[in-house]
Amino acid sequence: MDFIPVNEPLFQGREKELLLECIETGWISSEGPFVREFEERFAARVGRKHGIAVCNGSAAIDAAVHALGLKAGDEVILPTFTIISCAASIVRAGATPVVVDCNPDDWNMNLAQVEACITPRTRAIMVVHIYGLPCDMEPLLALARSYGLLILEDAAQMHGQNYRDRPCGSFGEISTFSFYPNKHITTGEGGMVVTDDPQLAEKCRLARNLYFQERQRYVHDELGWNFRMTNLQAAIGLAQLEQVDGFIERKRAMGKAYTEKLKNVPGLQLPKPRADYAENIYWVYGIVLEDPAFPDAKEVAAHLAREGIGTRPFFWPIHKQPVFQRMGLFGSQTYPVAEHISIRGLYLPSGLALTPEQIDRTVFTLKQVLQSV
Ligand SMILES: *Cc1c(COP(=O)(O)O)cnc(C)c1O
């Protein structure tokens, strides 16, 4: 019995050809020509003027937080249901993360709670689109405008997705992407900051490259990082970007197939297929076990693993992270929706290389496991 991995990327374009070109020309470092080309093409694709390629999506958030100048005393509102990277960047910058719960249907941040959290110290909202449907950006942008707040958009799960007719990654002051192998396009490891603001772009470029300056090499005015992307990564990224529309189609077909086959299974919450502003692109196909027969998703995940099917749990909420609790960051506040889905949620194999046969076997096995309790 073959194992069905939770994710497997798909390389059917010019990945090999462009990688080979790196080797043959000797351009393997971040100085190679594909990096600039990837930045330009990717930024154009998401409707931004500037792209700054970095070594991963977490680094992209660090660079963006740095460029926005978020610092001690500033509060940044973000969803509690997201990856650690979002809050980590805020904390490392010395600023204060303020979290909100998520919506029960699309798992995106609750906008009513965002407004309720705004104080005179609030500087920015970090909006994170979760699992395949974007956040409702119009009311969020209106809120930011009326309170004079910056928007950092984490679009790591949203390549090729639109909010109405505008690409995700084009909203607010600055947006970030990841190209980890489970994202809609990958570079192995990789990320990108995109913005329309030339000053923010310049800050990200400098921060990415240790604040080396043109004027005098090895003299540094500020502290940055080595967040550079290599030409090898950019070569894969260029080839992947050429295929993004097909990738989105594949993901939507995967989501539709799962939903069709699972919609009559009792006790399961399935991903919301669409909002009035977007169709789900199923970064992952997440399900929440609502049947009280299960205390959480662990037993089902273990059972599926024994049957050769890889799954992953949902994000663990930011306010429950031991590292932040030790810092005394979120007190005793509870966020019931995020807590519920983080305990009862898991996602099924969702990679681009997933076949219809693998979807069938996953569904068949899941149904068996659910009935065996
Ligand atoms: C994947 C992801 C990241 C982090 O990206 P890495 O490339 O793994 O560092 C950040 N934010 C979100 C929402 C993600 O899904």
C-alpha cells in the first residue's frame, strides 16, 4: 500500500531547464539574473510595483515588519489562528501582538473583533488569508483607513487568488508570500515581499542583505539579515509561476472532488467553497470533526496514518503558544472558535500532485475510520 503524503509538489514546466541553466552559467547565488526576473514577474502578477525575493515566507514577514518600522509600544492586530511566524515577527521587533478570534465558517479573522481591539497604540493590522478563501478586504481596508492603520497582508497561502477582481498580495502597504513546497507555487524554500512603496521596497532590499550599502561596502548603518534568495530557487520559482493558473485549477478540482465525496458524511465541517468575493483555492483541504464521539482530531489522524494517509493538524492558536504564554502576552483571554478548530481540525492530502485515485482512497478510508468509532 503506497503512502499518500499530505503534500507533494508538481514540477511539469521549465524547472529542470532553468535549473540546468544555473549550473551551466555558474550563477547559483543571489547575484544571478533569475532573482530579479522572478521578482519582477511575481510582483507584476500580483499587481505590485516592487518584489523583494527572500529565503522563506517567515523572513518575508520579518522584513515587512521591519520596513514598516513597527517597534516597542506599537500594537499589531492579527488573527490567533495562524502560523507562529506572524506573531514571532511582531514580538522580535519589540511590538505587541494583539490577537482576534476567527470566523466559524471560513476560519479567517473576525473583523468585528478587529475593530473592538483598536486602541491609541494600534499601528497596524496583519491580515492573514487562511487556507484558501481571502479575508473580506473591503471592510478591513475601510477600518484601517478610518483609524489610520497600516496593513501588512500575509498572502502566503494565496498565490493566484483574487479578492473580487484584485489579486491577493496587492492590498495595504506591504504583502508577503511563501514558496514552501506546500504553497501554490514553490521554490523549495523561499518567500517574497511585494509593495508599491519605493521606500518600503528599498528598506526590505537593504534588510535582506545585511544593510550592505552602495556607498561603502562593509560599513553598515543598521542591522539586517541575510535573507537572500538564490538563483537556483528563483529558477524554480520562474518555472512555477508560469504554471500558476493551472495549479489553481487543479486545487479547485481537488477541493470540489473532496467536497462532493464528503458532503453527506455527518459530523464533518468542510471548507466553505466560496464567499461572495472569491472562490476557494484550497491551499489545504481542512476538515473539522464536529462529532462529539471524538475528543479531538488526533485519533482520526493516527488512524489515517496507519492506513497510509498523511494529514496535518490545524494551526495551534497564537494565544496558546507556550513561548508566548511564558512571556505573559495574552493573559487568560479565550478565543473559542480558534480553540475549537485547532483541537478538532485536520487537513487531508492536498498537494498539487494528488491524483483522483488518491482522493478516492483518502475519502474511503476516512469514512471507514469515522464509522469505526
Ligand atoms: C507558510 C506560511 C508562512 C511561512 O512561510 P515559510 O516559507 O514556511 O517560512 C507564513 N504565513 C503563512 C500564512 C503561511 O501559510
